Amino acid sequence: MKKFRLFSYNPPAKGVEKEDERASVQTDFPGFFIMYGRKFWNISNVNLLMAVYILILSLGVWLLSPYPAAFYIYLAFCALLFGIFNAGTTYLMRGYVRGDPVYIFSDFKYALKHNFLQSIILGIIDIVIVVLLVFDIFFWSGMDMNYLSSLPLASPDEASAITEDVGEAQDEEIQAAVEGAVVSESTQEAEMQPEEKEHSFASGLFFYACIFLLIIYSLMRCYMYLILVTFKLSIPKILKNSFIFAFLGIKRNILAFLGIGLVCFINFYIFVYVPVIGLVLPLIITTATCSFIGAYAAYPVIKKYMITPYYKDEEVYDSYDERIFTDRG
């Protein structure tokens, strides 16, 4: 029986053809569990690579939070690394989904070498869009954004004191709410002016519109980095094609969205009851599992609409000097 070796990159044994594993690649729903079980240890190895970025970000935020200038400079540095790590790990996940032989360090390095600048740009765009959508959701939900922006950055030594103050404040608010007169929702609505009702309706409309846009963008993210590491396209075309595929592969995308949500919920549920395990899981398997789910759902759609049409007739394809798409491996 072959022993498991962490970060084992030995090439396939002689006599094993590269197409053997590709022939057994699954693309349907039951096939996901077969592929995931077959590649579980490989996926966990990739997660350890992702954990490097998570630890860099977490430790830097924790240590530099008392120093605002250094804190924001460090966040900018991590924002540059965000797209790089996403592109590299997506390249590895694509290999597992396709049934390619994957060598983590060398393939990760190859992905960065060929997508370095674009991965940085795409990563920054990715962060900006997510932050704006989340900010808009909080804003249109009626949350006091001035209160959030006025919160000071706490040092690790002040964390316990702040927690105690928050607990005391919550107790006082609960007691005041019980002792005070509470106005019912029906009374508040009756006292609202027409302009206030229109504003309330508009706020609710924008709130749900932002949630819808965040869901659509979450579906797009499954394709963005896959297209980046597979084709030589400009950033606008990557975003455009990702938006189109969010609807063309809607069934697979919804299943991936629900699957990623389920994995995150399980991790959060474990964190509530066993915090130590809940914190460790993203460093071991959770993060890479979500990435694998997205790649498994998205790559067959990309292959169907962008790869297969240009490789059906290899003779015709090879006759063109200028190819529309260039497969990056």
C-alpha cells in the first residue's frame, strides 16, 4: 500500500499514461464526490499553500492594528498578493478537475510567471467590487455607517477591555429597552410621512438589488481566475465572459454557490461550538474545498463554450496563424 506523503511531487510511475486519469474525469453531481475523495489529500496540500496567505494577512492585521499608517500599507500589500495567490491556486485546482498531473510548487510558480501582472490587477478589482457591494448592503440596510467608521483600531492588549465594555453596554441597552416605552412597528409606519415611506421603499429596493448583484458576482468569481490562467485575454474580456458564464452555467453555478455556502456554514457551526477547530479548518481544508467546488462547477462550462469549439477540427485550428484564444496549458 502506498504511503501518503505530505507535499509529494514524485512524477507518475513509468507506464502510466497522462490520458489515463483524464479519461476518468467526472463532470456530473455524483462525480464531484468521486473526484473530491480521489484528490482529497492533494486539495489539503493546496490548502496549506493558501494558509500561508491567510496567516500573513491575519498576523499582520493583529500586530499592526495599533499603528494605522503601517496597518493600511500592509493591507495594500496583502491586496496585491490576493490576486497572485488566487491565480496560482486556481491553476492547481483546474489541473485536479481536468485530471492533469499536478506538481504544487512548480505549477504554482508557472501560473505566477505567466499571469503575474494580470493576477494583481484582477485581484485588486475583485477586492474593490466585493468591498463596495458589501458596503452598499450595509448602507441600504439602514446601519449607522458613521458609527462603524468612527470605531478605533484596538490593540491586542485592549481587546479584553473592549469586550467587557461592549458587554456592559449591551446589558444597559437591554435594561433600558425593557424599562422604556417601545413603539410598535404599526405605530411607526402610521406616523411616517409619504417622503419617508418612499425613502424606505427605495432603501429596501437598493438593499435587495445589492444582494442580487453580490450573488451574481459570486457566480462570476468561479470563472474569473479560471479564464485568467487558461486564456490570454484582457481584463475587460475576462470580466465580460465571466458575467456571461454566470448565466450560461446557471445550474452548475447555483449548485456550487449552495455547496460553498454549506461548507462555510459547517465551518462556522463548528467554530461556534469548538472555536479552536473552527479556526484551524480554513487553514487545513475549508478554503481549498470551496475553491475546488468552484473550479469543478465552472471548468466544464468554459470547456464547452470556449475550448471545445476551437479544438473540434485540429487541422483547421492549426491552419490559423492568429488564434482568438491561447490556451495557457
